[in-house]
Amino acid sequence: MKSGVRAVGVAESYARDAEESTIAGVVCRADRTVDGCAFATCTVGGSDVTDAVATLYDRLDREDVRYVIVAGVALSWYNMLDLEALAARIDRPVIAVTFEESRGLEDALRDAFDGEALERRLDRYRSLPERHATTVDGHDLYVRAAGIDVAEGERVLEHFTAEGGRPEPLRVARFLARAGDDLRHEE
């Protein structure tokens, strides 16, 4: 992969009692040079994270971005991301990455929600692309991909990971999301 290929990393941060979550997007080249960022918000426990990530991508206004890498699919207290809809809306491949092995989210969703809220989340969760385990820089990652096959998505993650198993766009986005959230909630 050429060093100038760009990806947007997307991560979120929110305080336990917050109604909104801060989402940060970081444009990062494959050589790990950061050259852009933007913020958006979504509702904690809501159903608007797909729109929020698309809004963040639009705010960046970067036609040179080739991939979007998101930290997880259940952001902001089970605000479930629709990977396929996001990939179609922004016309870019979307790769969702998690860092821990899991038996899935269905039990946690049932503990947290009931009725229509539960059914909407279960439907969205069950419609997600299959989760695949991979290893990058000696660290286990779990990947879902839309608009790109999983093998190519894994190669993208390898190119954007310098060390430590966390792709650089996600590492930086996580720092920015936390800083942005702290600033939003200063008293």
C-alpha cells in the first residue's frame, strides 16, 4: 500500500451520565501521518450513530480517503452501527474493529433493553457482517467489513498499524474523542 493512502479512524467517548457521546474522526495516511480531524455527536443509548458517523465523514470533506475504520459496532451504550448503510451512504469501505474476544452482544442487549428498543438493536446486530478474528502486529483483532472483503480489510489494518495492535487512525481518534468529550463537559 502506498504511504499516501488515507483512512478515517472513528472512535467515541462519553461520560456515564451524559446524554450525548463525542465522536472523533481522524484522517491518517498509511505512513501514519495525521492530516485532518472532525467531531460529531450521537445519543447515548440511541439509534443515530450511523447518521453521526456519516455526518462526521461529510464534515471532513475529503475525497482522498479510501477507508473508514470504526472502533466497534455498538458505540455509545449500544447505539448500533449499520455498516452496510454507512458504506453505501459515504461510498467507502467500512471496517469495524474490536479488540477483545466475545460471545456476542445479544445477552448484553437483553440485559439493557426490552420491547421495541431491544428488537431494533437485535435486528441491527443480527444484520451485521460476520465477525472475523485476525492478528495484527501480534495482537488479536476482530473485524467486520462492508464494501470490502475481509481479507483486504485485514491488509488495510496491517498497513495502518505501526505497533501495539491498534490501527493508528483509531488510536488517535480515541485520544481526540476523549479530549473533545472532556471539553464539552467542563463545568
